[in-house]
Amino acid sequence: MNQGKLTFKGGVQVPEFKELAESKPIEVAESPQFAYIPMQQHIGAPCEPVVNVGDRVTIGQKIGETGAFVSSTVHASIAGTVKEIKTMYISTGSKTKCVVIENDGTDEMHESVKGRNLDELSPQEIINLVKDNGIAGMGGACFPTHVKFSIPDGKKIDTVILNGAECEPYLTGDHRLMLENAESIVFGFKAIKKALGVEKAYIGIENNKMDAVEAVKKAIKPEDGIEVAVLQTKYPQGAEKSIIYAITGRSVGTGALPLEVGVVVSNVATAKAIADAIQHGKPLYERIVTVTGRGIVEPKNFLVRIGTPFSELIRQSGGFNGKPGKVISGGPMMGIAQFTLDVPVIKGSGGILVLPEEEVKDEPVLPCIKCGKCLDVCPSGLQPLFISAYALRNDVERADYYSALACVECGACSFICPAKRPLAESIRNIKKEIIAKRKKS
């Protein structure tokens, strides 16, 4: 394995701006006065509240669940009283039912929060524990982790990869997590290995985080059977199919899942959440969020309770530095611009990026000059210029023919386009139309 040179086909070099927050240790954010906890923070079926207005809840108590397999249980992140159950916008731009809890300041833990011994857990018990604790992918996609670990009959997994690439500009939460909690990450990875019954295990980290590489290597024991794969720094190195190709040389085909090539990929923060669930009995009720950008007074990496409003974290970071031009949930490449700060942190919230007004400007959209740069950088080997052209005409059939659904929405095509075409945005929108049409047929 050619360490430090491992990479994938396509991709772009983007300004990183990680220096704003990468040296900031993880700081425990203040508990919110009110936590607004969405019943859908993940891919799959939404949960339904299992508590009522007026109920007192404690930290780690289950407050939302569903009978659907592809879903993720929701837990209380603070102790207090359920004041309201209402529908509200969340950072993904969608509306969902939220349980509103008023903090009573006790931080009382629920009686169910109890640690277990990994050696005494069977693979299926680990998967059940992951499900019961509401753990979903924390790299952004928020896919229910127990579903990913439930390998269908007839499929065989021989390799598991832990994703520590964190290739999105500005974001540094995974970097800090690897520096400060490497032992817990390795413990969680060992649990993942046991759950999947595999021997080949790699932690992929970009070579712009060599301090994290050393910290993780130090935490790994020879008997753990885990290897650190040092990846070339390139965007989107952390995309699931990209990191699989970089480390194993295996290509995941259009429309296929990683398990088709014998691989499962999970995020380092997800491994930490699994470690917490086993060692301390903690459900996924908090996560690391990077609050950063030149539009914030003091960029920070916070450990945040799920349901904390964005406005609270911005306040705890010193507020806006001048007039904000844009507030983004996530990073600049794949993040979603927000129209309000009254949205809560969810399981997939990796960052809050504040760009000052002078860094946000509208540029004229010019006709496509057929330069082909978007084809060169697309990590999925697609033809973004054609898919986008059909998307802008709302030609669902032709966009589908050109494999729009294989787009990972990384934004590399929009970044490289000299004509400033809305490639990624238009493809993202037509994907929704394609999925809706398929459901109807």
C-alpha cells in the first residue's frame, strides 16, 4: 500500500480553511434551555413520539421510535419537561415533527444508560445495541448504522473501512476527535469488526492530518488487526466510493452499494458513538459540531446536545463577525444554506459555517463552453453537463438515462466550472424528481 499516495479518479483541490478551527480543542457546549429534537434526523422512515406534552424525560430516554427497519431511534438529550410537539424546519430544509423539551438543569441520566462488556456481546447483540441507541452515520448521510451492518444473505463482507478523511473544507470535528479520543475510536472500530466478522480493517486519514495519523496509530495495538491508510488530500476523498477505491482499488458500480464489492464504510465519529454505547450505555444524543468561518468571532469545535438551536452555538462562539453573508449547515461543498438560525443540531450536523458578506457574491451564469472539466473531476465518472442540462429542462427521463442517481452531490463539478453553471444544484433537484417518479410507477 503506497501510503500518502492513495487516492481515486477525479476530484479537485480546494482551499481548505481548516486552520480556523483545527487547533481548537473540543469544548462542551452549554446545554440549551430548550432542545428541539426532530423525529427524523436520518435516511429512512420518521419516528413517532413515544412521550406526551407534560411528561418529564431524562437524558438518554427514548422519545421517538418506529417499527420500520430503515430508521433510527431518537433519544432525549437533556432532562426536563416535554413542552410541545410541533412540526418545524430542520437544517436539511425539510419539515418534521419535533419534541420540544425544557431543560430543568439536573442533567439526570435515564436508568437504561448502562455500559456493557464488548467481550460478552455477540455480533448480533452489537448490531441490536447500535439500533437501540439510535446510532446513524455521522459523516453527513445519516444512514441508520444497524441497517448498514445487517448484511443480506448471500453477500459477504471481507473489508471494513473507517472514514477519517474529513475532506470537506473548514470542518475539523473528526480531526479533533481523532486527536483527543483515538482510543475510543479504535474500541468502536473493534466492535464494528466483531459485528461484521471481518479481519481486514483500515482507518483512512488524509495526509493533511498527520498528527491524527500518529494519534490513531498510537492507539492501535498489534492484536487489533487495524491498519491506518494515509490518503492523498483531495476532495471528495471522504466520499464512500472514493475512499473504497483509494484503499482497496475496488470500484463500486453505478447504482451499486459498497457491500457488492465486499466492503462496509463507517465514519470515525460513528465508531466513537458505538464505543460510547457499549462502554457507557450512551445513546446518540450529542455530537461534535465545528462552528467556523471568517464570519464568526471565535471558531470552535463543540460537543453539542442534539436539538440545540444553531443560534445558541453561534452565540457561544462570540456571535457574528460583521454582517453574515451566508450561514451553511455543513461545509461549503455539500452543505445547505440556512434561511433561519432557529433550526436544531441533528445527528448529521457536522458543522455550521458562517461566511461574511464580502465572501458571498453572485456570479453571472454563462452558457456551457463544453470544456469537459466537470467530466474530468467527477468521482462517479458521470457527465454532469448533460445531466444538468436535462435537469434544467425538467427532462426526468433523459437525466435518469445519464445516471443522475449515481451523483454523490459532492459539488466538484460546480466548483471547477468556469461558466459557473449550477451543476450540482440542478442534479440534486432532478434526483428528487426521478425518485418520486419511480415511486409512482
